[in-house]
Amino acid sequence: MIDFTIPEDIQQQRKLFELVAKDVMRPYSRYYDEHEHEIPWEYVNRMWPVMKMEWARRVMKAQQELAGERKEKKSSGKKYHFNLQLVFMVEMLSWGDAGIYLCTPGPALAGFAIDAAGTPEQKVRFLKRFAEGDPKWGAMAITEPGAGSDVSSISTTAVRDGDEWVINGEKIFITNGWLSLEASDGLVVVWATVDKSAGRAGIKSFVVPAGTPGVKVTKREYKLGIRASDTAALVFEDCRIPADNILGNPEVEKRDKKAGFKAAMVTFDTSRPVVAASALGIGRAAIEFVKEKLAEQGIDIPYNLPKHKLTAVQRDVLQMEAMHKMAWLLTLRAAAMSDERLPNALEASMAKVKAGKAVTWITQKAVEILGPLGYSTEYLAEKWMRDAKINDIFEGTGQINTLIVARRILGYSSRELK
Amino acid sequence: MLSFTPSEEQQMLIDTLHKFADTEMRAKAHECDEAGEVPQSLVDTGWEMGLIPASIPEEYGGFGEEYSILTGVLALEELAWGDLSIALHILTPSLFATPVLLEGTDAQKQEYLPRFCEESFYPATAAFVEPLFQFDPYTMKTTATRDGDMYVLNGEKAYVPLADRAEAMLVYANENGSTQAFIVPRNTQGVTIGQREKLMGLRALPMYRVTFDQVTIPAANKLGGEAGADFHRLLAYMRVATAAAAVGVARASFEYARDYAKERVQFGEPIAHRQSIAFMLAEMAIDIDGLRLMTWEAAWKLDRGEDATREAYLAKLTADDVAVEVTDRGVQILGGYGYIREYPVERWLRNGRGIATLEGLVLI
């Protein structure tokens, strides 16, 4: 059935996150934007109890599996809409502040990877820390100086030595890299190759907890936007981890199978709608602010005038709203498909492409419409434009995602369409 | 809860209409566009599918299904995918029947709805658009003036589908600053069917200029009676329907261009291997899916009796652009062939361009 009803529990949660955004994000947006590399503790401390509970639940489930009390089973019949919940949560928190949102304590992508690919023993071992004690962070380290869009060309190596893996390499642009390894007792999931000649099939994920000798944060970036977010460079030099810190199968599968790599890439199908949602939260903030300021000038946005009667500004704002709505509906669709366990690579990429483009345009337009005060740091509009830009870049650039959409609609492999 | 899959019944309807669109409409579309007419046999086949009687209550002779604009949108997409002109021709009677169904008095429903449940095509239409450079549905130049227990209509309408053969016409006019609709039967004095429109596209749908010179009708012919009709609501339905038509036309263009690009070899490989072409197609696909979702959301809200003014407006605004941008890309991808009338893409561009102009001309 075609149904746009938002589940009641999500509507309620959304209100709670709106309070978080208004209490501990917006009032500090400008501060953390101007004090890059400081930790937004107001937000972190507010969110940590919530995140701890969520991960405690997952750890308990893993503990039960470990004790043989429970089998990994499919959805129990109760409507479980995790991806949809995530998308709504992220949208609202990003509406608050997209940079501060990225400082949400918890294992984040690293946690999802461990929860998806780890054994019950690994889940308990690695995730327990996120269910107790002080705030901690997790990070996912994929990108390298020579490997951005071309993920399969990563050259960080993992070499088996006795009952250890030895990791060597360099990672850059790692969100929460410093927070995970130096500011807290967290961990990083690192993508490394066990056999460069095997290409994608040789790429595996390894868990590197904070305090492991041989890994250092070498740089914390200064950025155009999302300045509150920790973006770090890591160097691994003979970094030794236990052999059972590898996630999934250590075997290098046959070249054409690449199931392990595919499994890793599948996480992008879940994370792309989330990034789209973050972008659209920023977009919504910009649209609402512009409309508020225009209304103060006596300019309202009508939904019933023919185009020739619209002022240029009204036309622009309507365009902003239309683009935003389209991107948001595409994002909801991708998330709903994840929840229905339907393959959604095409839809996830579509959402990401549209959202990235939409908010880049929306936030730039907002600054333009707001004139000299839009350009001023007295208001957050200029910050939102700077924050928005990253969404067309990370988690797969707009170009890469367009390529993915193109390949899917044409039925082409990466060999046929480059 | 949030879900984007048509129901089984809806899917059956989509499949049936798609078959009709693919086998019957597509086969005749070029010929109809060139000739400027749709053969009556094709109109009759369309009529036999019973789209209009489906939602008319049994007491008026219909099948009595609950009216759903969302289901209508699904149907309209397939028909427009087949051919927009032929689709609008088959659906012209809806321009009269649907507003009566949604906003008519019991007497008006009783009088008119049964006519749409007969075996043969009942030509009825609506007069909405005006021949101005800047037309505004909220401030129409055609006027309706109350005179005792009559209304007097004056003005000129354009783009009136099948006006030459319509048994009844729903005329939208300005009554004291608000737009209302008035039922004008065929042969009412003062109504002159003028010249046929010659438009860039939609050439298979005969549309006419119609002038109203002191056209006098009973007050009981005002849609909705004394209270009148909720024009905002009707306009929302029309906008949603127009957006659905845009999705159909755009999708036709996209699919054709995609298939062509995979076949057409230049420089040793299909042109679909080139990013410039592939990216155009990707963007077309995204906009089509996005527009479809916007249309569905607005339709879903209307079915629930909720105000969908904003959603319908934004969907129509987007449809106006997507219809042209996508069909333009369709021509572009076909290169020189895209410019030749033997290939459908140029017709889809000409028809697609009509979407922005088609205020009030699409309903289901």
C-alpha cells in the first residue's frame, strides 16, 4: 500500500530530538564553529545516556547469543523501522547543528560494522565499552591520501604474524578519529588489505581499540564547515592487534566473488540515506530561517499563485521547498526499503545525489536572499551553507552516486561505465 | 506505515492500463499527432475500461468504488506514458464528471453522473484556461453575474477539449472575486465554439476557443448550488493529476532514450558508456522518481481529506520543470534522430512542454 504515515513513536522521538537541538545545539552552534577542535560537551553529555542504552541493548542481545540463549532470528513480526527512525533522528539533530551531531558519542559506523559482521564474542568484547562509563566514540577509517572515491585501491596493509595482525598505512578525513583513539577509550574500524593483488577481495575490516601501540593521530583538520566535527588523519606503524580483531572472514575470496567487499559496501546503502537526511536537516534550517526573515519584512510564500505573479524571491523559496521535498521523499523511500529488507542501492544513491545537490543550492540561495546579513556571522545562515557542502562529498560524492545510479538504470558494470 | 508499494488491486490496474498504453496507444500515437484526431474506436476502447464509472456511486449507475485520486494518479501515469494527447482525449469527460462527483449537489449528481456510466463515450468537458499571456486561475476574466435566479456568463475561454462535440460544459468563472464553476448544456444561447487551437503539442486532442456572450443559465447550475464549490480543493486535484501526467510523459522519454543509448554505437561503443550521456539519464531517473513521490504524497493527503494545497502546488511546480527538462534530454540523447518526427521523443517534448500550460485540463 502507498502510505505516507509517519509512525507514532517516530513522531514522538522527533519532538524529543527537537528539544535536544534547541537546548544543546543551536545555542552553541556559533561557539563550536569558532572553536574548532573543542568537544561540544553540552551535547555529548546530553546524548550519552541515550546512546549507552541503545548499545547496552545490542550488547545484551550479543551476550544472549553467546550464551546460546538466543538464535539470530529475522524480524519478529513487530514493525521494526530502525532505518526510518535513524533518518528522522539525524534530520532533526542536523537541523540543530550538523557538525555537533557528528560528535554524537557512541560507536557510530564502527558500531554498525561490528554489529553487522562481528561474531557475538566480538560484539560483546568491542561494544561493551559503549554501554557503560564515560562517553566514548567509534570511527570508521577507510579513506587514504590515494584512495577516496576509489575505495578498492586502499593500500593500508594487514599482515598476519603469529596470533596478531600488523597494520601499516595512513588514513585521512576520519570522522571522530581523534575522539575515538585519544579523547576516549573508543575504537576505530580500519579497512586494510591482506592481499593487494587480490583487489577488492583482499580488503578486510579490523578493530583497533584506543591505546593500541602503533597508531597515532597525526593531524586534526580545519574545515570549511561542520567545524565542530572531529576530522583526523591517522598513521599506523607496525600497529599490532590480536588476530581475532578481524571482522568477518579472513580468507581472500576468489577474485570474482568479492562478497566481503560487497558486504562492506552494503553498509553504504544504509548510511547514504542517513547522510542525505543530515543534509536535508541543514536545508530545512535554512528554508525556515529565510521564510522567517522574509515574513518579518511582510513577504510571505504563497502556494497558489501563477508563476508570473511570483516575485523572484518567492519563486526561489518555492524552488527551495520543492527541491527539499523531493530529496526528502527519496530519502524516506530509501530508508523504508532498508527497513523492509529490500535491496536499495539504487534508491539510496538517488537520495544522496538529490539531497547533496539540493542543500548545496538551498543554502547558497538562502545566503543570497538574506543579503548582507546572510553573509554575516551574526546569523547561522552562512554557517549552514558551509556545513551543507560536505554532504555532496562524503559517503560517496554526488558524482560517484550519480555513476552508481547510472550503472543501475543501464544495467552496466563498472567496466562498462566508468 | 511508510510504504511505497501500490496495492494488489492498484498494481492490476497499472498492468492493465500499461498493456493498453503499450499495444493500443503507442501504436497510434504518431498517426494521431499528425492527423490531429484520435479514432473513435480507440476512444471507445479507452472508455470501455470504465475508469470514470469506477468511482461513481452505484445509485448513479457506477461501480461504486471509493474515489481515490491516488489510484487515479497511478492510472494517469500509465496512460500518459502511452500518449498524453490520447490519454487526455479519453479522460476529457472527467473534467466534468469528477468536479460534479466531488463538489456537486445531489441534484447535479443525479442529473449528470449516470450519463458517464453508459456504454458509449459521453463527451463532456470543462472550460478553464483563458487566452491571455498571463492567466491566473484565481482571478479569471470570464465572469459570472447573478441575476435573479439565473447566472449570466461572459468571457472567452481557450483550450476547451472536445468543445465541438461536448454535451455539457463546466465553465469556470469569476463570481465576485472567487472562482466558481457553472454547468452549461450544449446549445445554450450565447455560447460560440470558436476556432480550433493549434498548439505546439497535444495535437491529437481537439481543443477550441469558446466565447460566452450573455450566456444565461439557472442558478441551480452553479456547481455545489448556492454554497458553491471548493475551488482550492478542485485545483489541488487538478494539479496532482497534471503532475501524474508529467511523470508518465517523462518516464516515456527516459526509457526510450535509455534503450537507445545502449544500442547506439559511436566511437566503438554504446553512447551509454559515456558519462555525459549516462549522467543525463541518471538525473532524469532521479527527477522522475522524485516527482512521482511528490505526486503520491499530495494525492494520498487529498484522499484522506487533508489539505494538500502546498504539496499539490509544489508537485505541479516541479512537474512543469521535470516534464520539459526530461523530455528535452530525451531529444538530446537521440541526437539528430531526436529531431525527426518519426521518433517519439520530439513529440514527448512538445507534449511535455504543455504540462506547464495545462492548468485545469487534467483530471481523473
